Amino acid sequence: MKKKIFSDLILNMFATFIPVFALQFIILPCIALKTDAESYGQLITIIAFVNLSASTMGSVLNNSRLINFTLYDELKISGDFNILLALFVCANTIFMIIGLVFYGHGLNIFLNTTLVIVSVLLLLKSYASVEFRIKLNYKYILLESLFLFLGYIIGLIVFLISGLWQFIYLCGFAFSFLFIIKKTKILKDSFKQTTLFKRTTTQTLFLLGSGILVSLGTYIDKLILYPLLGGNMVSVYYTATILGKTVALVIVPITSVMLSYIAHMEKFSNKYFSILLKTSFFVGALGYLLLVILSKPLLTILYPQFVQAALKYIYITTLSVIITFISNIINSVLLKFCNVKWQIYINGLYMSVYIVLSLVFLKQFGLMGFCIGILIAELLRLIIILYTYYMNNMYNNKLSINSQ
């Protein structure tokens, strides 16, 4: 089992690394060279909004299906999830239209429609890939990422010819989704309600509320900065955070693999948690040192036009990303073994502090204050997650599955 976990972890890290590397280190810098800073900042903001909406909804439904698959199997029933998927697609479409009215100024109807389609494809592929996680089939997860990479490259060619960056994401998500529907049957599930529909819907809505709050922590920085400071400062801020967030994205598969295996566990001991905590802090500290050392030479290559303005924020933004990574790793235990209401409490408090401090500090100290406010909020979230674990453990001795 340990060998399989390790091999799955490696496969999942490669599955995440390949498209992320192509996007962050080849495609987006290429776009930045061919567009002005204001337009590039708008691009970054719109993609943040797409991820906030579609990726969050798809991932929430993915996690809900993963957490509950054993219960549905035991009762030998199927259904519910395609109904929820249809509702999520409708909600995402409405949300995207509203968001593009606000952030998509200057884009025509065709381009905005393309972005809505992009978001739907992202939602569908984010959910449907859960079948690979349920079956612990990380070879297919790697293959799916290779199709995503291939789509990105084809989309880049289209961009170089047409100047339309939207087609990079359209081609990437379309290729990925086509592979998933070829290799899975999950979208063919019964479109009907089961006896678990109310329970599953309630749990999924709790997870959605929590998921939106978590995703806001990842994407709201650009969504706030763009209307307040403009696309140029978004470009500078994005450059300051790109290496940290890229490494965090590559490490995120650890959380995914862990949750897949934790979903099969009945309890989680303090010994396991202690190992998890120490490993997370060690990897986080090592990652921070490497990023600080490598940031200047790498950013000089990737974003020479923004590097000087961005370097003064690197130490703070990178630390914030590393703390977020540690929090998400530890939170994977809470997702499975603690009542989902804790996710709302934790992330609701976190997001409230995040918005208040970032805006107050932004007004007082500019972009540097904005970065400091985010760092304080991330530290608070980590402390609350640890507190929640130990409080639950105090009452249960060992974490066990709670009724939802």
C-alpha cells in the first residue's frame, strides 16, 4: 500500500506539473510579451474569475462524490450527482455572465461567450475526473493532463495566429474533457433522486460554501486589485506570486492523493497527523528557501518587463502561498473526519479577516500593505485549522467519521 501511495503521489505530481509548467512558464509569458500590461492584467483577472466559479464548483462536486462513494456502493444505489451537476452548470453560467459584465469590458460577445464555454468545460472535467480518483487510477489522471497539455499547445498556435488567448483555454479544457468522457462512465449515471439526495445535497452545499471561501483566498486578490489599481498592478502582483503559486499547484496533488486514500479510512490517529504536520512544515520551509533563491533569475527570464517592480513583494507573497499549502494539506483530514460545518466556520472567518485586512492595509500602505494583510489572514487560517483538529480530537480521542 505504501508503495502504491508513493507511486500515485508521483504520478499525480507529474499530472499537475506538466500543464502548469506549460501554462505558467511558456504560454502566459508568451502572451505577456505580445500584449500590454493592462490587457495582461485583465486576462489574469478573468482567468481567476473562471477558476473561482467553474473550478470551485467542479472540485466541490468531485470531493462530495469521493467522500460519499462508499455509502452509495454499500446501499447499491446511483443517482443524485448528475442532478447536482446540472444545477451547478446553470449556476456557473449565470455567475460567469455577471462576472464578465464587470471584468470583461472591451471584449466582444463572441469572446465572452467563448469564456462561458471554457468555464463549463472546466467544471465538467473537474467533476468527471473523480472516477479516476475513486478507482485510484492515477495513470489515467496523468494521461488526462497530457491531453490538457496538448490542447494548450494547439491553443497557443491559434493564439499566435489570431491573437485570441481565449482559445488556449478552450482547446486545453476541450481535449482534457474528451479524454475523460472516453475513459469514464460517471456522466452516464442515473439522472434521478435517491434516498440520499437531501443528505448529499445539504453536504455538497456546505462544501460549496466552504469551497468558494477557500477559492476566494486564492483568486480574490486579482479580483480586488483589478478594479482598484488596474491591470498594470495586477501584472506586477501576479509576477510576484507566480513562482510560489506554481510550486503550490504542483504540491497540491499531495492533498488530492491523500484525500483519495483517506476516503477509504475509518479513523485517523494522532501519530499520522503528527507525521503529516511535520512533513508539511518541512516541505514548506524547503520550498520557501528555494523560491526566494530562484525568484530573481527565473522572473528575469519569464517576465523581464515586470521583474524589478515585483521583486520587493516576493518574500511576503511566497510565504503566504507556502502557509496556504500547509493549511490545505492539514485540512484534508478535517474534510473527511470532521463535520462539514467546520469548513464554513474556518473559511468564513478567514475570508472576513482576509478582505478587511487586505483592503485596510492596501489603503494605508499600497500593494505592500495588501500583501501583508493576506499573510496575516493565511496565518490565522492555519492556526484555526490546527485548533479545530485538536478540539475534535480532544472529544473523540481519535478522529472518526462524524454524521453529516
